[in-house]
Amino acid sequence: MNIDLVEGRDGEASAPGEPVLEAEDLRVWYSGPSGPVRAVDGVSFSLRPGEILGLVGESGCGKSTLGRGLLGLLPDGAARDGVLNFRGTDLLSLKAKQAYALRGGSLGMIFQEPLTRLNPLMRISEHFAETLKVHEKGISKAEIERRSLEALRVMGIPPTRLRAYPHEFSGGMRQRLMIGLTLVLRPAFVVADEPTTALDVLVEAQIIRILHDLRATYDTSLLLITHNLGIIAEACDRVAVMYAGKIVEIGDAREVFTRPRHSYTRELLRSTISLSTTGLNYIEGAPPDLTDPPSGCHFHPRCPDAMAICAQREPAVRTTDAGSRVACWDADRRDGLALSEAESAPLEREEIAVADEA
Amino acid sequence: MRGLWRTIWDTKGVARWVLVGGVLVTLVFVAFALLAPWIAPYGFAQNNIDGTKLPKLAEPGSGYLFGTNDQFYDVFSRVVWGSRTALQVIALSVVFAGIIGVPLGLVSGFLGGWVDRLLVFVMDAVYSFPALLLAIVFSFLLNDKVGGGVIPAALSLTAIYIPQYFRVVRNTTVAAREATYVEAARAIGAGPFTIMRKYLFNNVVQSVPVVATLNAADALGTLAALGFLGLGIQPTEAAEWGYDISRGLDDAQSGVWWPAFFPAMAIILLITSLTFVGEGLNETVNPALRRRRHRPFRFPQRDSAQEVSS
Amino acid sequence: MASSSGSLPRYIALRVLLIIPLVWVLLTVVFLLLRVAPGDPVSATVGDRLSEDALDERRAAAGLDRPLVVQYLDYLGNVARFDFGNTFRTDTPILSIVRDQGGATLTLTVGAFLIALLIGIPLGRLAGRFRDTPGDVAIRVYGVVSYAAPLFWVGILLVVLVNAVAPSFPTNDIASPFTKLDSEAYTKTHILVVDTLLAGDTSAFLDVLQHHLLPCLTLGFLLSGVIVRLVRINVIQALQGDYVEAARARGIGEGRVVRKHAFRNALVPVITVVGLQVALTLSGAVLTEKTFNWPGVGSALVRYIGERDYIAVQGLVTFFAVVVVFTSLIVDVINALVDPRVRY
């Protein structure tokens, strides 16, 4: 049933074909002092080759955990459950050794803070050589050199810097090196976890351009995690909005941004600051405790449109006429779902305050 | 206190039991020290009962739990009284060093400037010096002038540990001084003295127990070394493990193992326990070092509400 | 490349300049302790045997009747010329004691350090990688106990053990009496191991080597515990490093991640802190030398303390201070060679 909702099969505009990555009802939990933390709790999405999916949400909503969970880079005490397929391989049932082989070669990751991600004692050339040797046994020295220089060229770093140490580069250059190091193996799928947060605006634009061009250069699928909605609008084909461990709305980036269905998406967009902003908007309250999330829709304690039913039952995921998927009672009601008087009554103010406190 | 216990309990696996074990053994020695007159069957320098000499080098168990040594002393009593000496010396030296090192570190870190630089330089120089040599020089001087009692021994050790308190406190102070909450306090007009007392001191004392415990372990070893070199506490003043071991070494080579064995075990046990306690405390105040215990969980069956319906 | 190697000499030069104030502070501390403390060396050494006049004469001869400031400047000047003074009783230059007995201390400490590194690095690395497993706990206990066990007690245990297994194996002194007689001719380097080897006297060389085993093991055991703990904690911290996670994300296998990324980076701070253990090593050497009747500088110090020879004690302590400072210099240079970041 879920499969039918996957975008690739809905016959969307660009390149049809088998999805590279499919997650279905994926859960990534880790143990906390008072019970498991449901950092990712039932997430479904898929990515086609060369597609860029943006993942947005507040800090602590589980987006980074989701990114790492896809690659299996999880701390002790964390566990995954559900379905996660990469080109038909079930990633969740892989043995550690097989997972290592896939990582880097087929699944790549770009991190938030480029300054500390390169081994300070290894030259850039050694980073490239190590990565290539681990994944392609018996690769020749000349081939390593050629591939490394090619990666540097694509990233716009002069070939003379190949034998330099990481500390000899600026932050933006190091992030480009990280990207080059990730892409030298041509992975089919890359997670970029806030790749520009630690960088200044000019460098940010440069990095986004590079990531955006990947599709043309390598046909890489990208999961771009960010809290910067501007980046999503600029670089992504589709966007997924995450709140409290769940994807509350996912669809075509343009569609989601111009006509947000979920109240949280709308509020998130309203709180973005831009040149045309006249007043500052923000969402009241703080993201919920993921050990014991609120009942019903997790967003209901902070939601301005909350109805009685929102606190009682979790909204089902529904495909809209525009092809997005959304899980929101209010969106359902506006699209014609019949709710009883009691169900659609506005949620009492006190309840908001109480839930807020919790 | 309950919060501390909680963090200890949440620490992963064996690390927790090591800490608990360390605390328990330390407590046993503290009990020995406090209750020595009631636990030890004989005095620390008692070699006779009403004029009748105790046997020389009696084997353990032959009426004397740990045997007797070549000076007709009961080894068990010496071990028990030795814990009193050890804890006295440790406590005094740690307190002396703390009294000097902590305020010095606070002032140095808070004032900064050339005072700070000079103090740091001198302290680093002293710190780089071999600790035992420093203690040797001090007890060499003090033995000449004051004699070989508990207090001179404690004073000899004090000098070694001042730089360590100084370092930790000074570095914490410098870090705290730059912290936003101190800046905020200054912004609302708090004077330097208020800031130091209210905002820094509490922050700084957190790290001191760790240093104190680890220093205590180290002090015990240094005290024993001084005893071995004949520079520590004189045997007539108090029972000291290091001295007892060095006296028992020759006997040990000829098969009479017990006069040196039991005090050596006491030293090893107490230093080990104190180190475990110190490391445990360190992991408690430095969460980065700690590994939380993972409570296993199972994914519950999916409920129907999560099923996707179109 | 050119820029990084070019700045290394500058770094070393800077570091050498920095040791001058460090030595000065240490010398001042030593001087203050031994000269300004109440009482004076002469009466402490021979006060009970000589008349007041004779004492004054001795004080004048040793220059102790001069103002403290003059004595202090004199002392600094002498040390700058590597003159650490003469012993009070026998008027032997401290430097000649150091020359004759320093070799024994040097080979003892170097041997002990090698043993400690040989045991400590692999154990610490294992414990750090397999953190919180029973093996880690066992290694941690080893690390603490080796440091907790009184060194002289460990030494005697080894002696008892060796006596039981191989009664003819040497457990005392640096050489057998015969070798010692023979080797008095060998004074090329004043390091017995080297001298016997240079003289081509294989049996003497082996004899000296055998004598080194127990003392080096004893001191090495103490140091290995410190190194185990250092390596372990640094491996753990390095394994939490961002570049380690990044390497894992590139699919580098765990073994290689530990070896090439975590371990190498863990060793950088270890080198610095191991350098600081020179102080601990010298402390331990004093005890080891006393335990094994080892003819080194440490036993000399203990002997002069027993004789209450202030000037000899001051000279030897000054020498130790200079050794500590110079080793820390060497450690910093090694550090700069290993870690490319330090040179900047």
C-alpha cells in the first residue's frame, strides 16, 4: 500500500526509474536515561537517481539521526527497524562487514563541520589514497593520482595542493575537500548533513552550487539536511518536513513552499527571515521530548490550528491532489474530511499551556 | 548527592562497579583509621604484653593474624595503625596543598596579566620537577629541624601537590571568567570579589575533589617511598607501611614474606581504590568521558494508526 | 612542504630560548630551599664534631659566609658553566659523580622506558578500542595496580621469583664483581653497556645486560601503568573524533580506522605527557637504584642525604632539574616532528 505512494511510481515529471533508496516506516531509536528516544519514528520516503530531497525541521527533530541512520552510523545503544532498501539490498539486515563495504562506495556522507572532519596528521593525498584503496582493491598508484586530481579539479582546488595537510586549508576549501573525498568513489546516494551551516554565506552558495551540479556530473541522489529553507528552495527537487521524529509533509519543493498543507510547514515558512519580512514570526514553545512525545499529532501543543481530535488521534498520511503526502487533521478537514463537532472543536488554551510546560 | 549517585548508576557496566568497589575499600581503611585502638589487638609500637615479648617473626595465623615481624611487632596491628598514619598524612597534605593552591589559582586565573604569567611559570617549573625528589629535599630539611612525625611528612608532600591544584583551578577560572554568565554578572555591576566568591568558586570546587582524590593516592605512594628511603615518619612516631615494607624486604628474600607482604597489600589496595574513586569522580564531572548505560529496548508492534491509508 | 620544514628550526630555536627562564626558576627554587632555609650546611654536616672556630673556617672555605645574594649569583654562574659544586666531605666535583654514575642511571631509565612503551602502548590501545569489555577492565586494573604497588616491593618480588627459578641469575648491582674489576679500564663513555661493547668484551657485555634486566623491569612496570592509562584515554578520545566518524562514513574498516586515524592522533598528546613522565622516571630511578644497589646518580643522592651533605644534595638536585628541562625540550622537538600543526 505504501509502495503505491512512492513518488517514482506516480509517474512524476523527471527521470523515471527504480528508486535508489527506499525507506518505509523506518524507525531509529536510541536508549535514553528514561526509556528509548524515538528520534526517527516511522518515516517513509524514496529517492530516484539524481534526485535531491531536502529535509528540514527544527534542531532536535531527528533529521540528523535519520541521515546517520540511513548509513548505519549510529552510536551504541541505537537501533533501526522497518524497511530500508538501497537498490534492492535490505540495508537493515546487512552484516557489519557488508555495511562497511557499501559505505563510502555506494552511500556517502558529508558533515556539518568540515574543520574537524579530516585527519590532521594525514595529507589530502593520503585521504584520497586510503579511501580509494579500501574500496577498489588493487588500484594502481597512477589511477589513484588521476582520480584524486580529478576530484580536486571538480571541486575547484588547485592540483598543487594535493599533498598539503588539512590545516593548510580554509573552512570552505575543507568542505569542498570533504565533498571531493565523498564523491571520488561515485556513490549513488549521499547524505549531506547541514553542509554549509559552519560556513559563511559566499562559501555557502558555492557549496550549494557544487551539490546541485552533482546530479549532472555523477547522477548522485542527495538527501540534503538543513534548517535553511532558502537552500531547499534553491537546490532541491522535493522537500520533506520533519517534526518530532516524523515526516509531516513531503512533496515537490515548489508545491510545499507555495502551498504548505501542514500547519507546521506553514509556521516554519512564516518564521523564515527574508528581505520581504515585515515582522518576526516564531513558533511558540519548544520541540517535544522524544522519549515521551505528545499524544495524537506531535505538533498539537504548539499548533495554532489545533482541534480536539489532534490531541487524541494521530493523523494518517494522505496523498493530496498535488502529489504531496501530508499528515495533518486540519489539512484533511480543509480538503473535505468530515469531522464531528466535538472533533473539530478548537483545542482549549489551557491544554496548550499545560502541554507546553511538559 | 542523589544526583551524583544517579550519574554513577547510569554509568555503563563495569566502570560503575569499579567505582563502587573503590568507595567500599576506601571506607574500610577509613574505618581502620578511625577505630584503630579497638580493631588492632596491640599498639603500633607494642612488642610485649605486660613485659613478655611477643614472638619474633611468628607465622601468620599462629595466634597473630598476619604474624609478627623482626621487631616483635604484630603485623596486623601495624597495618591497622598504619592506615591511621596514612590517612592522617594524606588528609593533611591534601588540605594544606588545597589551602594554598586553590586560592592562588583563583587569584591568578582571575587577575590574569603578569601576576598570572609569573605564577603559571613558577608552578609549571615546580610541577616539572620530580615529585619524589622534591619530597626528599623537603623531608631532608624538615627532618633536620622538626623531626620525623606525621606533620613534617605531610608538609613534605604538600609542596608537590600545590601546582596541581593551582593548574586545575586556574584553568577552570580562566574558562569561567570568559563564560557568558560571569560577563552577565559583571554587566549588572557585580564587583570582582562578588564574582569570584559567588560565580567562580562554586564552579571551580567541582574539579577539586577529583584532583584531591588522585593526589591522595599519589601522596600515599610517595609517603611509602620516603619511608623506604628512611626519610619519612620515624618508627617510634607512628606505624608507617613504607617503613615496614623496607624493613621486611631482607626477610622476604629469605622466605619470611609476611612482614612486608601485608603492608604492601594495604598500600596497593588503598592506592588502587583511591585511584578508582578519583577516576570515577572525574567521569562524573566530565560527562565527555562517561559512557551512559544503555537500557535495552524493543521496538513495539506498530499500531494501526501509523498505517498509511489513502 | 618547503614552508613547513622551514619553520621547524625556528620553532626549535624559540623553544631553546624558553628553557632559559625555566632553568632559572628551578635553580632559584632549589637555592631558596637549600640555602635560605634555617640552619646551614656546615653545622648540619659536621656540626657535632667540630669546634665553633673550625666550623667558621669550613663555612668560609665553602663561601657560605658571604651574603646570600652573592652566593646566589655565584651559584647561577657556576651552573651556567656546568659546575654543580663539590661534595662537602670529600671535595669531589658533583660533575664527576654525575659522569661516573650517570651512565648507570641513563641505561636504567632508558631500558625501563623501552619496556614500559613495549608493554604500555599495545595494552592501552587494546583497552581503548575495546572499552568497557572485561579485557579493558583487566588492563585498567593492571594500569592502576602497577602504579599503586610500591616499586621496592615489586623489585623484591622479582628478586624472590628469579632466585626461585634461576638462582644464578644476577639480582643485584650493575655487573658481577669480576666484570667490574675488568671493566674499570672501560671509561670511554662511562656507560658500561656501551663501554664493554666498544671494548669487544662480549662476556662482560652480556653480564652487564643481564644485570639490567630486573631493575629495568621493575622501573618499567611502574611506568607501563602510566602509559597504559594515557594511551587508553587518548585512544578513546580520538575514537570520538569527527575525522574518525568521517572515515567510517567513507567505509574505512574499523581496524584501519583505529590504526591509522584514532591511534596516530592519540599518540600526539601521549608523546607530550610521556615526556612529562621523565620526572616520574627519575623519582622511580632513585627507588630502583636503592632497591637493587645500583651505582647510579639516584643512589648517590640517597647516600649524600644520609650523610647530610647539603652541597652535594644541592648539586645533584640541580643536575636533575637541568635533566628534566632538557628532556622536555627534546620531547617538544619530537612532537613538532610528528604533528605538522605544532610548527605553526
